Amino acid sequence: MPTADEPGKPHERPVLEPIRVLRPRNTDALAALFREMEELTEDPENGEGYESVPLPTPEARTQELPPVPPIPPVPPAPPVRRPGGTGPRRAAVAAGAVLAAALVGFGCALLLPEGDRGSTARTLPATPPATAAPPADPDGSGTLREGAAGPEVTDLQQRLRRIPNVYDDGATDGRYDTVLTEAVARFQLWYGIRGDESGVYGDDTRRDLESRTG
């Protein structure tokens, strides 16, 4: 059993020597590999080194290809005969039919008496000329555009003057001029009206303006 040290007397303990820890560096393995390679390359006669292999010359690696045989010409395709084509026989048949119809009509005209021919010519009604229908206005039936005039234009001018900054101090003379066209286009742009042409007072613009002006 160890006894306590006497007071005033130093305690004797073994002296500890420093320990050195050697850690291999990362480059040590690479250096050893280079040394082995130098030893192998310095003594190639022992069979442990590297030998130089001669590379083949470009002439030895190049092989001459056989000549390409010429491509035979493609024969032209035979002409295609369409089923509905007009041949000499069909042309002759059509000409004969037209001639026969002309002879029959001429014979019927000769058999009619002169009075009947004149009455037939007089009783034939004249074909009236075909009149094209006017195109429908895409902006509506009551559309107003530049060049129009009347009380409807006056009503439009009065309503536009109620919209701020659109037709301020504009005329109310009932004439659809350039100034009124620009005011209508400005109103359409500011209030997002896209159903009518720009500057044309159509159905969509009319409904929106009347709803805002009461």
C-alpha cells in the first residue's frame, strides 16, 4: 500500500520522454512511384523495363480501296395513261355528238312556222341582271363614321363632351369630322372597346357610351 509523501520532500516519478509520431506525407507515395519508374527505365535489359515499340508508317496503314463500279443509268418510266384522258377516239365521238345536236336544232328551227318563231322570240322573258347584295356593316346597322351628318351625330357629340378629357369643348354641329373621329378613337382606346373599328361609332361603342352618359 503506497504511503503518503512526507511533507517538504519532493515526489520521485519516472521522467516521461517525448513521443514522436511520424505521419507519411501525401507526396511520399508519389515520390516512391517515380523512383520505381526511374529504376525500371534505367535498366531495360533485365526484362523489367519498358521497350520502345516502332509505330507503323502511314504507308503501311493505308490500304487502297477497290474501284467503285459505275452506276447503270435508270431507264425512263413509261408514260402514264390517265383514265379520263381525251384520245383520238374520244375526240371523234365528242365532235360527232356536237354536230348531231347542231343539226337537230337547225331542223327544229326550220319546221316551226314564221309566226311561231316570232312569237317565241317575243315571249322569251329577259333575264334581269343580277344585283349583288350590299355587304353588311360589321359595326352594326346604325353605324356612324367620318362624313356622316344629322341629329345622331349631334347626340354623339353631346355625349362625348360629358366624358372627361375625350371631347372637351368640341363642336356640336352634327358633322362627323376628323376631330370627332379622333375623339371616338380616344374613347375606344381608353375604355377598352374592341368591337368596332377605330374612330367608328358602332353598336359596341354606342352601348358603352350610352351606359356611361345615362
